[in-house]
Amino acid sequence: WWTVFNDDVLSGLMARVQNSNLDLRQAQARLKEARARRGLAGANLLPTITGKSGASQSGSSEQAGSGQTSEFFSHKIDASWELDIFGKLRRGIEAADANLQASEEDLRDILVSLYAETALNYVEIRSFQARLAITEFNLNAQAETYQLTQWRYQAGLTTQLDVDQSQLNLESTRATLPQLHSGLEQAQNRLAVLLGVLPGTLNALLNPKRNIPTPPLSVAVGVPAEVLRRRPDIRRAERKLAAQTAQIGVATAARYPNFTLSGSIGLEALAYTNLYTASAKAFQIAANSALTLFDAGRLRKNVEIQSALQEQALALYEATVLQALRDVENALVAMAQEQDRRDTLLKAAAAATSALNLAQSQYSAGTSDFFRVLDAQRSLLSVQNQLALSHAEVASNLIRLYKALGGGWTETPSPQPSP
């Protein structure tokens, strides 16, 4: 979505931030963890097979036993398998699947926020540069006015009051420059940290002045229903709700019996030379079941706990949906109102420029006092600064709108985990 601004520097920053941001790397690591947990849950459905080999020698004393020495050799393969009759393992897999999908949405949500914050910081940098240019331009004009008042005072055409007022106006404007330079440096450092580089690294790229990014006149935002399908935070909340719902099934199944099949097959012999003969074959097959008869209500309380957590997840999902709709509406209103404000400020800036030119002409001709010039200079500087801030706010509001709409990521199919 940032290509609508037609700013190659901004597009380049967006390409870099996707590969270097530290918060994004953390989210990618959490996604890897979720995929591994999904694989672990799926493995519980399959039998566990282990191989064993052993050799032992023992001897009894002549006083307590026969005094003979015996040996025992074995090779075995053991297998065990928990039968998922009541769905405990399957519900665990459903929970792991939902948590994996929630981690994917979390990564996308971070991408949405990351792109928006990068663009907002970039607009802020261009805003500071524009305000610096406006202040420096007005400072030069005020310096010329100050020089003019000095000449007129030396010629006896004006008083010391005009000179002092002109100097006051000049120095007041000059005093705003350090604050603007400081704000610009801080904005550049914030952007550097977002890109995962040292503060000051981006100065060479950003120092050449550019205009504040200009958004298009109209933006297609879709319909509100699409917001619910597009925003990663809503999709993440829905998947968290699904995961917690599955946990209720896991807790409920734990109250029922569990059944396990086990068995082993191998070779056993008292002499190593007889270990690989037909008579050394041995096997065992067993079926077991277990049921908790008394636990003071722990399993039942666990079901209640998981149900309460599911209610929390449902409330969070509903709150996330409402917040998403609120964010979109607020962004749309803010963008429309700020565009109207910018249009008004454009007219005000044109009027302020004309008023200053007339005041200076009248003052030079001696038909007007110097206070009109000072007032016109202050008004022009103020309205130009407001106009620069409004240009930046229009662009920022569009960025916030794209963020509210869940823009900034491309959905790709997730790899299907093996059962």
C-alpha cells in the first residue's frame, strides 16, 4: 500500500525493515516453536517403539545360594500405543493447530504494525525537514526586515522600538531551530531502531530533503465486513478462541479411562551362543486401562478452568472485532476532516503571503506602521507550519487507515503439518 505515495526512499525502507526488525525476528522464532509443538502433538497419535539390548552376569554366594554364576543376554523391541478413544489426543492436535495459526497471524499483525510505524516515522522526518525549511526561509526574510529597520532608524525614519521589535521577532524564530533539529534527529533514530541498525546509520539516506509524501485523492477501503477477514489481530483472536475451546475437550477427556496397548518381541538366552537361535524367541502382549477413581475434584476443576479461559478468549475476540471497526471508522473520519483542514490552510497561507507583501510595501512607503509587518510575519510562519503539519497528518491518517484495514501483508498458504 505504501507505493501509493510514489516515494522510492519509503519503498526501499519498507523492503529493508522486513528483513532486519528485531520484533519480527522474535515473532518468526515463536512461529517455529508453534510448528514444532504441532508436530509434537501429532506424534502422540502414533505408537512409540524402542529397541533394547542387554547383557548381565550374576553370581550367588555358596552360603546363601548355589554359588553358581549365571549370564543373561537379550535383544528386544518394545512398543506402546495409547488409544485415543475419547478424543484427548485429537483435541490436543486441534489446539496445537489453532495455536500455530494464531502464531502465523501474530507474525502478520507485527508486519502490519511494523510497516505502519516505519511509514509514520518517515512522514514525521519529512515533516520536520519541511518545517525546518519554512523556518529558515522566514528567518532570512525576517533578517532582511531587521536590516531594513536598522537602515530606516539610522536615517531617522523610524524609532528604536521598531528595531527592537524586529530583532525580537527574528530571534524568536531562530530559537525554534534547535528544537526542530532535535526532533528530526530523534525521528531518524527511531526509524533506525525499527530497521534494526545503529542510530545515525540512516542519516545519509534521509538527510537529502524531500517533500512530505502526498497520498492519492481517493482511496478504496472496501466494506466493513472485509475488515473482519483481513485484520490479523482478529484472525489471531479467533484462532486463540478455537485453541482454548479444544483445551476444554482435552480436559474433559482426561476424566474418562485411557487405554494402552503394549508389547515386545525379541531374543533372550542364558548363553550368548544361543541368543540367535529359534528357541531364543520371546514376546509379550498387554492391554491396560486406567481410570482415576478419586482426585478430590481436580479433573472436574480443570474442566471449569478451561471453560473459564474459553469465556475470556471469547470476550477478547468480541472486543478485538469492536476495536477493529472503531479503528477503521476513526481513521476514515480523521482523514476526511484533515483533508478539509489542509484545504483551508492552503487558502490561509496564500492570504498570509499576500498580507505580508502588502504590509511590507506599505511600511516601506511610510503609509503603515511596523506592527503590521511583524504581525503578518508571525501569521505567515504560523500558518505555514500548520500547513506542513497538516500535509504530514493527511499522509499519516492514510497510513493509520491502511493499518486499521489490516494492510501490509500478503496471505500465503501455510504448510500443512503431517498427522
